[in-house]
Amino acid sequence: MHGRGQGPENAGMPRVRPTILPGRAHPLGARPLAGGVSFSVYSRHAERIDLLLYEHADSALPARTIALDPAAHRTGNYWHAFVRGIGAGQVYAYRAHGPFEPARGQRFDPHKVLLDPYGRAVAVPSDWRREAGSGGAANDAFACKSVVTDDQAYDWQGDRPLRRPFAQTLIYEMHVRGFTQHGSSGVPAPRRGCYAGVVDKIPYLLDLGVTAVELMPVFQYDPADAPPGRRNYWGYAPISFFAPHAGYAASAAGGLAVLDEFRDMVRALHQAGLEVILDVVFNHTAEGDERGPTFGLRGLDNATYYQLDGDGRYANHSGCGNTLNANHAVVRRLIMDSLRYWVNVMHVDGFRFDLASILSRDEYGRPVLNPPVLWDIETDPALAGTKLIAEAWDAAGLYQVGQFFGERWKEWNGRFRDDVRAFVRGDAGVVPRLADRLMGSPDLYGARPREPAQSINFVTSHDGFTLEDLVSYDRKHNEANGEGNRDGSDDNRSWNCGVEGPTEDALVQTLRRRQVKNLLAINLLSLGTPMLLMGDEMRRSQRGNNNAYCQDNEISWLDWTLLERHAEIHRFVRGLVAIRNLRESVRNDHRLTLAELIERVNVQLHGVRLGAPDKAEHSRSLAITATSLAGDLLMHFALNAWWEPLDFELPALPPQAAGGWLRIIDTGREAPHDLSDLGHAEGVIGSAHRVEARSVVALFAPLRRGA
């Protein structure tokens, strides 16, 4: 991020001394109008607001300080002005004057430069310093500042969000920088690790078969919100809810150029048929607790924007030091305006809400049944066609998987992750829960009229082990984070297959490869919306680190040499995607509820014996038979997490079967016999089929319609 945004943001602007007019409260933020710019910012408790105009991001002093007179420039709790002679590209910020009384929730500091909460671009000084936001000294030269933008100044060339149904969606969770930053990516240096680098890799994404990229946070964030000597890599430390992160721009110009690069990426992804989902953080900010810096919200109106206890201390339901007061009317408006902006102006297709359960809490932190902000998001017509995905828990113990608010929200299914991991590891007593996970989790979603794609199925995500590490480590190895290996979850449900970490043992390597395939097959072929973690398709490792939030290095970056080294797994994933698309339900199951689909496709559960699922505590085997929604394909899946082979009885084929059972997947066989398409699959003979130890088998039988 350092070094971005240097140089005059308003280069070429005429140097006309501005004329100040009262302006008006609406719209919030900075909007260029005929002859100048309208500014408006909210602060209920400030005694005075100064509007600061700068020559560029590195300015040590403002070129003009405009003291907003409450008599002329305040309407209600909104401070506003119209400044003639400036336009898009103008760098600006605020200072807020008022009481510093933490026990009463007020933390005004007139020395601190404050970002506009509605600022749509951020100018980052070359010598940006997080610590300059604390203490009593002025921080103009070291503080981020806002930039006036023009929403209409981009040619979208007819682009529109794609509106793909969830039933046809396969999500690829990725990090903009980590995707192409590694020297092996083949992306030219200026574009590497940037929005532009994502564009260069669109052919790869299309070949893999995904339909949507879910970008880890791209709101402007604080990279110094990390342990000493490290950088915040993930981006869950926002300082703006409108501005795209300048550190992901290839251009050093910063400001307006960042917006264009982001929009270029979105437009190119849409032209390729790929949707863009943003991982958004509306639960906390990088200002942290009372020891943290002041960037914007704290300095403008601390008591409005954050949840505070009776002594003015910050509630910490996020685990990051503070909690956004999301159900306050002003904060609700901020969230809604941000979402509308990213949809209407930046053309994104949807959002994944980090720690979404925090949005269910009132200003005192209590969970409520009908949270106003979630109602707003659910019913807003501007968001009616967007994808809404909830991480339905928070860091303070509120867990709402299967019970999250509303009708439109899909959920990251943490139960799916945990139960699939446990089964493949070989845990006892998981089989009944696994059956539900394979069928779209009817135990969680069947009671309400939910579509089969309600569950976002994932085995790995950015938070936790990668798929490779899940089969290579029994415990986390987060020493590189500098926190004594205390950070990160201890509940990984992983298994190292006999050796901790890398090994040359051929038997262990074979077992790990099989376990990776098992996890991928279950994830991609279960009912629900599947999500893949960046690099799992080529066995990316984080060396056992399950909390790599501060590892902006090769621990986190995608090493593209793995694509050749693990071509077998990459081929397997591409094949799984093709097999998934054979199911007619993938194209049409959004027309039915989950319960209706399960009934229509005639799901039957088995154990090694037909019609007799083994629910005993020691069982580690399960089989499922179902018919495609179109009635043209009979499918039989057999899963064996036991450490010895098992013989599974096969269902008798109906008269309309075009032939016998065809073996499509068998993770117990070596490549290329582990996966075949229908046209090249081998037939299966007999009334039973042997499934090797720790293996997944899928058998398909084409059916003649109307026979």
C-alpha cells in the first residue's frame, strides 16, 4: 500500500480560490456539481467541523481550511458546504472539534485528519503511518485522505451484473494480491498482485469451471493493523466502506485511477461470464479499541458509530477491538448506501458478509429477532437481484447457521465444513450428519421454504487450513505470526495421514492425495452452492498456518508452479465441475424448495446393504441413490472412510436404464482412472461394488426418458 496515491490528485485543476456557499445536507459525501463540489458529513456531537482541502496526499498542511459555521453550514446533525472552483480529483478531509470524554463515549481530537465516511477514493501518502493516528500531534502528512470522484466518469460499455441463479453458481474464494503476486504467476510485474492481474488470469478461471469470484476484502484497509514487523494481508481492517483498496492498483497515480482499475476488472470478468462477489466487513473497523488510532468514524462521532458499554469502552463482538453500531439509524444508512454504491456504480454482483451475526445485535450487543439493518438489506429494491451470503456467526459466540434472518440470505455452512472434515478424517458417529450435508442440510434448512442452493458448501476457506494442510497437519503452526502460536483455531478436524508436514514417504503421499480427492468430491457433488478456496485445486500449502492474516509473503501467495506439480488434482477438480453440471438439478433446482427436490429426485440412503444406512456409532460408511431432476440419470454414491475396503450392494437398475452402472469417480484408483466422463467410463459388473479404504465412488446410469 505504501507508495500508492503519490503525486497531485488534482493535477491540471485550475487554481481558483474557492468560493464557499452553505450547501445542503443531502447527498452525503463529496459530489461534483456544476461549478464545484458539494460536501456533507454527519456528526451529532461535534461543536465545529473543518473541511480541509489539500494539494495532494503528502501535503503536510491543507491548502485551505474551511471552518463550517454551525449557523450557515449545519442542518440537524449534518455539516455541509458547497465549494466553487474544484472538482473530481480534489483531495480533502475533515477535522472535528468537540469534547474528549471517553467515559461518555466522545473522543474528538482536533489534531487528527479524518476520512469522509462516504469518501469514494482514498489518497494514501507515501509516508503513511498508522501510529500517527494516535497521540496529540497533527498527522496531515502521514494520514490517508479522501478524494472527490465522479460516479459517471467511466464507460461501462453496456455492462450489467449477471444475475446468475445460485443453483448455477460455483464460487472461487480468492485474494486479489495473493492470486498473482508470486513471481511464477506469469503476470507482468506492474500488474502482478493487482486488479489488473485478476484480468490476466480470467482464462484460467474459465478453464477451471468456476462461475463467480469471491474477493477477500477490497475496501480500503489498514495494512499496519498487524503484529509488529508484519502486515495485514487479508484486509479485514477497513478504514472506508466505499473506496477500493489503493494497494491493489497497478497505477501509482492512486485516487481516481484505482476506481477505473477496479471497474476494468469487473467489466472484464462480466464479459467472460464471471460474477464478482465482495467479502464485506461491516462489523468493525481498523480503529480498534481505545488504544487504536483515529482514522475517521471515531473522530467524527464515536458514540454513534460504535457499540459502547456504560463506561464508554468498546464492545468487542468482532474479536478485533470494536464493533460497528450497525443497527443505529445513521450507521444503517451508511451500510445501505455503501452496498447500493457497489452495486449501482461499481457493478458488483453480490456480497459475503463477514461475521454477519453482528448485524443481528442491537446497540447494547443483544441479539434481536428482526434486526433493522438486515431488514433493510433484505427488502431494498436496489439490492433485489444481488447475491447475499452470511457468515452466520460472530466472535462473541452468536452462531446462527441454519437460523439466519430473512428469506434471501444464503449461509456459509460451517456445519458442512466440520462434518465433512470429521467424516473423511475417519471420526466415528458422523454418518447421520454427513447424510444431511450431502443432501443440502435439510436438518438446517428443510423446515423453511429454502432452495437447495441455500447452503454455501465449503471444506476450506481463507480462515483455517488449506486443503493440502488439512491432510498434512494434525495441529496449527502459526509461529510466523509472532503470537506464540496462540492465534487461530485449535479445532481443525484435520489429519496428517501419519506424518506432520512435508514428507517423502510414498504411502503417506498417496493417502494424502486420495484424501484431497475425497474432500473435493464431497464438496463439489453435494446439494448446495459449492465454494473452492484459491489454490486448493493445485494443493497450495500455508505450511500449517491456519491464520495467515498477517503473512503477505509466499506463505499466502499462490505459487503457480504447483499447477504443473499437481496437475492430477487440477484435472480432478475440472472433471468434478463437469460431472456436477451433468445433474439437471444444478440448472433448475432453484425452482424447488430443498424438501421438494429431495422428494422429486427420490433420494435413498444405504449402508453397505441397500436400504439399511448404518447409523451405529462405529460406522464410517454411507451410500446414496438419487435420480436427476430431469429423470435422465440415476446416480449412486458410496463413501468409505474406514481403513479397509468395503463391498457396497448396488441398486438394481430400472428397465429404462440405457445400460449398466458406469464408474464415473473412484478416488481409490490412480489417475487417470480416478475420474471419467460418461462417454469413456468403465462399466461395473455384479450386484455389489468394492470401495477401497478411504475412498469415494460415484456410479451413473443413463436413463431413457419416457421408456
